[in-house]
Amino acid sequence: MKAILVGQGAMGKKHLNRLSALGLSFEAVLDSNEDLDRFTASLPSLSKSDTLVVIASPASTHASHASFFLKQGFSVFIEKPIATSAIEARELLSIKKPSQALFVGHSERYSPGFQLFQKEFSAFLPKTASLHFTRCHPYSPRCRDVNVALDLLTHDLDCFFSLFPNETDDSFDIIKSVLSKDQDQATLIIKKNLENRIPLTVEFNVNRNASFSERKIELFDNQNNIIKTFSFLDAQDPIKDTLFYEYEALFNAIQKPDSSIEKERLESACLAVETALKIKPNPSESF
């Protein structure tokens, strides 16, 4: 299978190395609009069914690049977020044809840590009153074209939505949302209504200017006692790591691009963006 890489930053280089090792042949590595303009003339000679476009450019360019290549007939693997506006995200779903894969790199849903959490969640749910998602890391120059909600929170929102397929924005209520003035820290609290039990409270905290790195989910009972903690950083396998499982899902999407699970994943990616965009700076709130 052939591939085209758009964006050669940290994630672009990682995808280039890992996918090349899996046997993909990269026809081009495009790192600027000028590169893309020069390469456009070569597109008609490429097999649309045998070429994957990998988009790892800045988040603010994701939708425009994805739209261009989908319209050309290629399947697209796009880093998260799928777009930086709700309209652009939904437009990509309308452009995509049933024969084309549109796969969003919400890598956390494929991480060994989250997969373990998914397997055990249903057993813990009856006694769980609240979930706390925490994601933080020290300052990085990456992804500075969007705020922390679009950068980090979309990961955890996608993970949460994957627990309840067919989620919509009217199946939960936003109780609190705070975005720091520097847009590097955010808190979101929602209530999810469930049948035959009290609503589930879910708190998300993200910080991309912290003094340490942490990715975890904590479960609490109705007395606010902790039931269990799932740490994603402790669950990495050096061989079958997050990217291993993400690429496995990607290749399945290429084989069955219009399956129900792919539709659910795309809906979750759009809903994650739509929810993240509702978080605005609030001068009266502080961290």
C-alpha cells in the first residue's frame, strides 16, 4: 500500500517511521502548501484505492487538507482533532464516500490502559457515581494553534463517548466548564443520564503546562470514596503499544470504511470537537 504524509512534525515523523516499517511506501512527504501545490499534478497517477493520506499537520489545517484529499477520492487518516469547527467536522463526514476510509487519530481509545478500563468498566458501573479523567503534561511547543480543549480534552471526550455508543449532545448536560486565560488548562463537568440509576457525574481535567505527566481515570462511589484508578502511563507495552492498536484499527477501517463501528468513531470525533468548543474562558472562574 502507498501513502502520502502531510505534515512532518513530531507525530508526522512517528507515523512515517512506524507505517514504513509496516510496509507502506510513502510517495511523498508534504510539509508546506508549496509542497502540496507542486505534488497536486501527480495525484491523478496514484491509485485511489491503494493510497492512504496521513494528515499530521497543525490542527487548524486538518479539515482543509482532509477535505481536499477526500474530494480527490483518497482514504484519509487524520490526527485529532478532526477539525477546529463543528461545521468543518460535519462537512468531512458528508464529503466522505462509503468506499473511503476517514479515520481520526484519537489514539487514547486504542491504548492498552484504556482498553483494560473498557473491559472492566461495566462491572464497576453499578457502584460508580462519578468518573474523573485527568490528562496533563509539561509545556510543549506542539499544537499551539488550538487551545487545550481541542488539543487534549478531545482525547478523553472521545474515550468517554466510546463507552456509550450513539451518544449525542443532548444525552448529557454540561454542569461546569472552565478554560484558563492562557488556554493551557481546562475543566469540564457533565452529567450523563442512565436508565434505572442516578446520573453519572464525569469530570475532565486537562493541563498542558503542568510540572508532571499523568493520564488516568478514577472511579468514585456515592460517598466520594475512590473505587479504582486506571493509569494509562503504567500500561504501555513496548511492542503492542498504543500505535500498534491504533494502526490495527486503521487497517480495519480501510477494509470496512462504512461499517457501524467506523460511523460510531466518526460521530464520536465530531461530538468531541463540538463539546470542546463549548468551553470558553471565564474570568469569574479560577483553577
